[in-house]
Amino acid sequence: MRRIIFRSVIVIIFTMPIISLLFWYLSEDKFINLLILDKTVLTTEGNEHRSFNWIMTHEKYFKPDGKPYTVPQDYLGFFPLENYRFFINDLKDKKEEELDSMANALDMVYFTDTYGIYELEWKQQNEQTEFSRLIYGGMDQNDVSLIKKVFDQDKLVISEFNTIATPTPYRVRKEFEENFQLDWTG
């Protein structure tokens, strides 16, 4: 009798992951047009938004074209390259009409980190930011404008705790506070 119970437990332990995976494959795919903004990406690992991408995949949320959201590509912000090179793809140079069009097309926005990249942090890959020059970061006027446009359409906006912290300019932080009826205390 013990052998039968032991074997049954072993079979259950080994078949549960297979059954779970089968249920995942059979569950319905969901499609969502979202914008992830991450201005603090030191490596292509995308640590600040990696967990969000995992949740999207786990819950079977895909881009409108049916492809999964990928960590190193599907966001706006700072994109590290080899040999301390980088490029920036963000909202800064978008015109008002482009922001309107984006807000209409998006289902949600997620601002994961606007803290940015500092020279020592970038070049030495350590967390030393004191007395270090800002390379890129902080929320800007177009970021706030897009969030407001999406919010005004009753769509989901997720913003992490430090979104309007340093190095976001004071006037941008104040506009964010007024638009979302917050009082940021630091």
C-alpha cells in the first residue's frame, strides 16, 4: 500500500507541471496595446521592467500583432549598446498630434523607472551616482502629457513610486501632481 501511495505522489508531482503548461497553452490569448517607459536600463537585461514582461507573458497578454512583449525591445527609454554606446527612443520629440494618436491607440501605459542613467553608473557598472553627471533621465513634459491623455480616456496608468523624483524637473513634477491630485513629499 505504501508503494502505491508513494508512486501516486511521484506521478502527481511530475505530471502537475505538464498539466499546468497544457492549461496555459489552452487558455485564451489576450491582446493589449501597451507602452512601457524605462529610462534606467543599464543592460539589455532590462531589470526594471523584466518582471512586468514576465507577468504579461504568464497571463498571455500579447501585442496587437500577436507577438509577445520582449524585454530588450518593447519599451521606450534608454537602450544600451556595446562599448558604452546607447540610443534613446522616447516621447521627448513627439508632437501633440502624435501623443493624441498614441493615447487613442494605447490600452495602458506603464512608467517603470525614470531615475535615469548617470555617467559613473553607466561606465563603471556600479551604483555610484553621487557627483556623477546625468546622461539621461527624468520625466519630461511629453511623458506627463501622454499619461494625462491616457488617464483622461479612463485607461490604465501604472507609475512607480519614483516617477517624479530626481532628476525630474520641478515644473514637470508639479504638473504631474496637479493632473493626478497628488502631493509628492519625497
